[in-house]
Amino acid sequence: MCEAMNSLLNHFAGRAAFILIDRVSRGEPHFHVVPSAHIRDSRTRSSSHEPALSVLIVTRDVCGHPASFARVVQSMAYDSAVHTVCAEGVALAELLASSARLYYSSTQSF
């Protein structure tokens, strides 16, 4: 596991969840929610998904700020620099991932 992810696991005392974003050229991004317990309990404790430059950290407070929540969702859907998101809990990670999927699909022209 990369040092950034390990540090965040310790910071959130194991209650974090990671959203790993797979981006394929000209295709829909795929959002994989991984609870911290799955990362910590993995036998190899390594990640094939290394953050490119940074990890976007999102706390529960973002839910109280609709404009900030929208910016995070937009970044997850379209910002090619965002590959890893650390959310404060699985419920928040699932909400962010589903919102990003919905946002992406609603902004595509048919």
C-alpha cells in the first residue's frame, strides 16, 4: 500500500473508505469503493492502484455544503488528475461514487 493511503488509514483510525477511479480514454470512469478494512486486511498490503500525485480527502462536513459537494463530484467525474479519493466512512464514499456516476451519465450527450 502506498504511504499516502497508509497515513490516511491511521489518521481516520480505520474508518475511512477509498474510492479508486479507473479512467479509460473517452469512456465512462469506474468508481470502486474499498473500505479501509479491506485494504488493511489484504495479505500483500499493497495496492495496484497507486495515487498519481495526491489523494483527494473528503470529510462528512462536505454534505453540509452543497456547492463543495458538487465540486467534489464534478472532480471525481471529469478531472483526469483525480484517481484516488479518501472519504470519511463507507457511507460517504458510496454517496460520492453514486453521485459521480449519476453526474457523469447526466452530462453525456446521446
